[in-house]
Amino acid sequence: MFETLVRLIFPLSIYADTHVGKVRNNNEDACLAVRIGRDRALLLVADEVGGHRAGEVASSLIKKRFQSLIKEKSFIECLEYAPGSITDLLQAATLDAHKTVSVRAAEDPSKKGMASTLTCCVS
């Protein structure tokens, strides 16, 4: 797997926002832009999958799970001291978020089949 790591040598401003759009009455997307450690940021967009139930719940669960993982000291340490493991770390976090969504869908029949896409990166 090809992985390029670039350290920022200039300030970077990050802004995240979502919009309800023209079709729905509620926003089913979630986004996250958060600084991690000294010079890294996690950028995340979770976008509900059209036609599936509870997309806003799935997107929100993914965002919240990543927020929880970021608060864990081991996540930040891994990014700071072992940058080569970023791909593995994001893959593990994604699988963890998927499990969270799957468990919630299994517990609540009204959320059966809920789904969201996920795009994330560490800069």
C-alpha cells in the first residue's frame, strides 16, 4: 500500500459544515474536523445512504465513535509517534464505527438496514 506523509509547514484553517439540501427536512449527514496532537487533523464526512432507514442515526454514530476514539490517548500517541500506522489506525476506527452502527441496527428494528458512507483522512 502506498502511503505518503506530509508535515505541514504552514498554518492550515479547517472548516466543516453540512446542509440539509432541497429534498429532506432533516440533515442526515455528519462531519468532523478536529486537531489531533501538535500538527495533525482528522477530517471526516459521514453521508447517509439514500433509501435506507435512519441514515442520520448511522452518520451521527460514526462521528461520535470517531470523536470517542480521538479522545483516547493511544489514538493520539499512535499518530504522533508511529505515523506509518495511520492507515491501520483509520481502518481499525472505521471497522469499530461499523460495528457500532450494526449493533444499534440489530437492537432497534426501526433502524434495521440503516447505513452511511464514510470518508476520512488525517492531514
